[in-house]
Amino acid sequence: MAFSLGPVGQIALGVADADRSEAFYGEVLGLRKLFRFGGLAFFDCAGLRLLLEQDNGDAPKQGSPIYFRVADIVLARRELELRGVAFVDQTHLTAPMEDHDLWMTFFNDPDGHVLALMMEAPKGWKPSA
């Protein structure tokens, strides 16, 4: 039997304040909280578990951006802006693919981690205000 890795089950981010980050990811982004244990908060991201781990006085470590798939990037961005999220760019075409177009827009969490919305749109799709 050949060895094969399964899908990624969990990713972790170091945060300066677990309470603040728990509120941001749960209340602002609307992720379902799984549980909290001390300085660790766990959220469900459609089957991928996100661990927020409070650092012990060290500056949070920057990791890879987290890209959240959305069905409608315009509506998702509008909703997050209403919740106080400040985006760092405009929604933009990132990669025109052969059979679809990839659109993204970026923002940061309270610790400066880079987060993004991504949408795989039909060829030629353009966001409308």
C-alpha cells in the first residue's frame, strides 16, 4: 500500500490576546467555535480546524495567509465591512484560468495575520457594487 497524506486537518496562528482573537474570528468573521482551553481557541472552517494560540509575551509569528472561499466575494466583503473589517485592497482578478477566474481581496486580523476572501468566478465575471 502506497503512503499518502490526507487533507490538512488543522492550522495554527499565534495571537497576542486569545480573547480578542476569539471575538474577531467568532463574532466578526462568523466562524463556529469548537472549544476553548486556556489560551487556545479552536474554530471550524468547513472541516479544517483553526487553532488560535496565545503567545507567551512574544510577538505573534506571521504565517501563510488564510484564504476563505466565498460564493459571492462582493456580498462577503460588504458584510465584513459592516462588521468593522478594513480591507487593504480592492477586490481584484488574481488569476484568469482556462475555465474560470480567481478573484481575491485581503484584510488583517487584530494581530496582523493576512486573511483573504477568494472566489472562483465564471470566465468574464466582474464585481458589481
